[in-house]
Amino acid sequence: MRTKNIFFQNSNSIMIIVLALVLILESCNTNVYLDPKAPVAQRVDNLIKKMTLDEKIGQMMQSERGNKKIDSLLQYSFLGSVLSGGGSIPDQNNPQGWTKMYNDLQKASLSTRLKIPMIYGIDAVHGNNNVYGTTIFPHNIGLGCTRDTFLVRKCAEITAMEVRATGLNWTFSPCIAVPRDIRWGRTYEGFGETPELQSMMAGAAVKGYQGGSLGTPNHILACAKHYVGDGGTTGGKDQGNTEVTEDVLRKIFLPGYIKAIESGVGSVMASYNSWNGLKCHASKFLITDVLKGELKFDGFVVSDWEAVKQCAPDFKEAIKISVNAGVDMFMEAYRPQEFIKLLKELVKEGAVSQSRIDDAVSRILSIKFKMGLFENPYATMALADSLGNDYHRSIARQAVRESLVLLKNKKEMLPLSKSKGKILVAGPKSNDLGTQCGGWTITWQGNQGAITKGTTILEAIRNTKGPDNVIFSEDGASKVKCGVAVVVIGETPYAEGKGDNHELTLKTEDLKVIDNVKKLGIPYVVLLISGRPLILDKAISDANALVACWLPGTEGLGITDVLFGDYNFTGKLSHTWPASIKQVPINFGDADYAPLFPYGYGLNYNNTQSIGGAK
């Protein structure tokens, strides 16, 4: 009996030891998702298995920081993301204010059961353009004129650093639309009218934003937008219908996305527009079959601002269609709770499969793990001094120089002399920083005036010529004798929707400035500030020189660098310049192609020009 008791005692001891070891091992494996050394796929799988349906659907939701219930949504609805719409800013529009806001929101996210960090998105499309005092680069239409991929990558890299300086970690950029009709109000957001330009610049921008890989210090998550065909809508209508064959869609509008995916882009934004009558947010073929299947995109797809509701009159039906089409994260600024409720119903009813939910959440979590958000969820002030610093502005100044396109230089009027005589600077736009920057600057539609820190064209000319030798006239009239005039005209700021324009004519006040300068009988150069080519008609027929400056941003000195001959013109048109509105839409390669200036055109001080060509 004694031997038997010893046996049972030893057996019990062994069982206890084995059970303890099992519990220890299970404990070690329970939170694999928190182990930064574990493979991303293993971390995702581990976390997914722990999540409730509510927690999963929460990860698929993004809401606006201005939502009054944003803290509650993060804590109790498990919100996966927050965004700032254009002009949506904290009380203090500086690095301290943004960082505090971000960290407060992140703290709410991390107070949840599984402590999944949120990701914060913003439209930093030509610099960290929502924040006062940042470096504002030329909009993409100007960058396309540079044909300089290294420079575009550098601009994106600096933008990433200035976004990180305010705590945020995701930009809804680059826009790789191929604008085929300049009446579209978002024309300036694309690099140009050809797929070749988008392919050149898309990869460069993605690598600039994200660095060598996601999680690279001082970099952020990029988002290729708007997938797909947004620049090809009939009549240039915003959120309209792109009526082209699949072959044309693939040849014109898809190449930029292929390059972005090859460069590792982590997110893609679906487009408001339709393709042959079907909203892109509703197209399983485009999102699941082509983007995720054929092109092997392994990041996540985010919707555009409340775009899902356009998929069907009934909101629940619209949600079902878009989720099943392959949209993973939903930008629902003001209806997140309703969205969550309805999507949960759809899953319980079997209208949306659990596997589709798991796929969406897996994609989102995978990006968060790759970004290192679980290890470093909070922002610091370490990069605050980088915001708008001299080096960053020097790169923006270079971007301005390279983006300028010399369209006319009669009798070699340019370059201007720094030393001889007085110069008249005419037109209110010459001293308007907001006009230089255009839309998506501080506010969504942009604004005129001293909206941020920078150098206007007038200030740049005074800096170069000396203030005593510069006469400024808003209306172009002057009683002071000057040897030459610089007339600044163009568009006032606008963004999507409001920017659609079916006339593209110069404003009456601009024409009056030109008329007044002409009456002075002195040679003059016209600087055109615009987000697209405009119909010039006879307005510049008497001008000695014409320069397309696009929307150059904060660094006006980049214009005077070239205007006064310190640098040569190198920019080439990224868009065909129509002779009349009747020619629009007009694009390089059209059978009947007789523009005012062709795609690729650009003069320089060597009295040569470059015309045409894909690049």
C-alpha cells in the first residue's frame, strides 16, 4: 500500500507540474499580439481571435475629431481611426495643440480591453497644410511640371516629418488621379494628364511618405487616391461618371496605382466617382478582384468622406454593398454609431459574412502592427522644431523654381534686371499668400490673405530688387515711372466641388489690371497663379512674357530666383493648354490636337524649348 500511495503521490505531482507548464505556456501565448518580435501575421491572427464582433466593427470605423462623442466612440465603440477634415483643427493650431489632442484621443483608445491604438488621418496633400506655420509645397500639378522624382520624394519626406511633428501618422496622399478635363475642380491635385506622369510620381511620393518601409522613424502611412478614374468624369464633374471601356480604365487610370502598390503603399482610398454608372465604392470587381486580387494590394481600403451613402438610397443597403465590395475602413464623420449598429445587424443576418469582417480587420491591424503603433502609440514633441524650418523651406523653394513653366518670352524680356530701374508690381494676387497656396491650405477650400507664414511674390521681388525700387499697385495704375511691370493674375482658392468651372476665363478684375498696365506703355510680364490652364484669349497678346506659376505655396522666393535669372526655367507643361474652351477636354495624343501650348512645352533662357513626349 505504501508503494501504491507513493506512486499516486508522484503521479499527482507530475500532473500538477504538467498543468502548471501548460498554463504558463498558454499565458505566454495569450498576448502574442503584444510581442513586437512575433511575425505580423501571427500577431494579427492572435488578436483577431480575441476580438468580439463589436470590437472588430469598431476597427472598421473612422470618425471626425470634431464629433462631440469622439472620446466615447474610442472607448466604448472601439473606433479604429480618427481624422481631421479640411480645416478641422484643435484649439491651438500648433505642434503642442495637435500633439496634446492626438495623445488624449490615443489614451481613450488604449483604455479599451485589448488596448488597440487608433490611427489618425489628415489631408496633408502639399505639406502639412492644415497647420499654421508649416512648409507649403506647390500642388501636384506644379510638381508634375518638374519631372523630378527625387524632388517629389523629398517633398513627401519633409511633409511626413512635419505631420509627425504634430503627432499624426497618416496622410490621405498622394492623389494619383489622371485629370483629363481641366474643368474638374481637383485638377491641381493630380501630377498631370498622362498615366506616365502618375507612374513617375506615385512611387516617389509613397516612398517619401513611408520611408523604406512602414514604421520607419519620422515617416507616416501614405494613401493612394482616389481609386479609380476620378480624373476622367464626363464634363469634368466632381464625383461624376467616368464613361470609358475597361481597356481605357486600365491604360489611363490604373498605372499610378500599380506603381504605388509596388512601392509598398499601405492604404488606398476609394473614389466618389462612378465607372460606367456604378459607384467605385460599390464595385467588387474594382476593389476586390482587381486591386486586392490581381494587383496583390495587401493594405486596407478606406472610403472617402461619407461616400458610402451614395451606393444606395437606403443606408443599410449602401453599407452592405460597400463592405461586400471590399471597402475595409469607413470614413463616417457624423454617423459612426448608426453605421456600427447597421453593420452588426448585417453580419447577424448573414448579409455580410464574418470572413469579410475578419479580412477587413486583419488588413487594418496588419498596417498598425507594421507601423509600430502598438509599441509606440503616443506622440512626442521631438520633431516640433522641424515644422517650417529653413531647410524644409529651401526644398519647397527649389520645388517652386522647377515647377515654373515659361510660356512666352518676347524679345528675351526675361530674366529681369536686379539693378536697373524701378519695377511695377501689379495686382492684389502679388501680395496674397493664400492665393499662392490655393485650396487645401489651413481650411478645406483655402482662403485669401495672410493665412500662414511665407513669402508673397511682392515680398520676394522687394527682397531681390530692394524695396525702394519696387512700386506696388493693386489696380495696375501708377504715376511713378517704371521700366518694367510684373502683373500677377489668376484663380482664387478653391477645392473639390466648388472648383468645378466650365468657363475657365480670367476674372474681370485681372483683365482690368492688365489694361491699366498696358496704358503705361511699358513692357510687362504676366505671372499666372492657377490650379490648371486657363483660357487666355487676347489677355496676354501684348505681354512680353508669360509664366505659369501654378499654386506655388509659401515660398515666393522660388519665383524670383528664376524671374531674375539666378536659375533657368526647367519646367515643362504637365497639361495641354487649350486655345479656347471649345477644345476642352483636350489631351496629348488626341487625333485633332491643336492647343495653344502642347503638353511638355516649356521655354528657357537658352532660347530652346521642349515639346511633347510622355515625360
